[in-house]
Amino acid sequence: MKKYLSPINDYLGKGSAIQKLLAESQEQQVLLRQVQSQLPTPLNKHCIATVIKGCRLLIYTDASIWASRLRFSSRNLLRQLVESGINLEKIIVRVMLGESPPKRTKNHPVRQLSAKNADTILQAANDISDPALQAALRRLGKHHR
């Protein structure tokens, strides 16, 4: 166990692990901005991170719908990035899972079935020949106030 504290320059100085992480993060941000500039307007806002692993570019989106759209345009994007001097062979698109979805702030009242509508549903159930549908309508008709 050390008996003395290390100088802060050991952690923040040139060549330290933190400096390497900061430099890598800045490179990723520059690449992200470059990728976003090559994409159409609605899609570029949903690309949230990029990472180069070997000759592959991983692009992270915030939702699966945007990942699907990005996959469709990945060939053109790859061609544009290679033309700009980035050595790539493949683009891989992933969805970055964040925290749980935002909770609803408003408490919406639960809609109840009125007695009149329940009677209409029960009458319709009596006129239906399909036993499964008839049973389902009867169950639904019982949910009234």
C-alpha cells in the first residue's frame, strides 16, 4: 500500500489513461459530426454515436426505426466516407439502449364502457353465430359501470 499520494499530473498529464480516453472521445465526436453531415436531415439527428473498430464503422441510433432507415442508406454513406479518406470496409448499425422510456406525466382517466354501449354489445353477441366471438363480446359487455 502506498504511503503517499500521487501527483495529479500522473493522472492528467500527457500519456495518461485519462488523456488517451479524452483524445479518443474527441476523435469519435469528430467522426460523428462527419457522419451526420453526410445524412439527410431527419436521420442525422438520430445518429448518436460512432466507433471505428478495425475497418468497420459502428453507428448507434436512438431507435430501431432510425437504425432501419440508416441501414438502407449505409452503402451510400460508406462510399462517401471512403471518398473522404476514411479507411472502411463495412458499416454496422446498432440501437443504443438508454434508460427506461420516459414515464407518462399525465394520468389519463381510464375510459369505462357505458351501460348503453354494454347493452348494444350484448345484443350483438346474441346475433353472432361464431361461439368464440360471441363469448368475447359477452365478456366485453360485462365491463360497464
